[in-house]
Amino acid sequence: MVKHQCRYCTLLVVGNGIWCGYKQKTMSEPATKRRNRCPFHEFCEIDAYGERDWEPDKITIQAPTIELEGQMRLELCV
């Protein structure tokens, strides 16, 4: 299970208070901004507070290697 923040959950409602729609209870703002492992998390890229955009964790992806061995060159005769 991955760590995430409640601020990016579709079940979090922010307005006059902060409400978790699944747990049916109020939460504090710092609690929604901490990373946790809630099994009911439904991801949404929009920040509930509108403070920042979602940025995926930096993952190093190796660039694809280009293998030219065994390829043919095509020439057009016009």
C-alpha cells in the first residue's frame, strides 16, 4: 500500500469544516496534509485546499536503449 495525503482524496470535503466522507468524521487540517496509508483513499489530482498541484514522486525511469544491430536500411529508387 502506498503512502498518500488525504488532501488528494475524493472523499475529503473542505468548506466550513474538514470532513472525511468514508470515516464519517471531522479531521484537522494538519492531519489531512500528512502522509498516511488509509485503505479507503480514492486518488484525485486536485488539491482540496487549492494550495498546490499534485506532483508524482520522482521516479527515475531509464531511457530506452536504441539497438541498431539487425536493422535494415531502406532506399527508394525513383
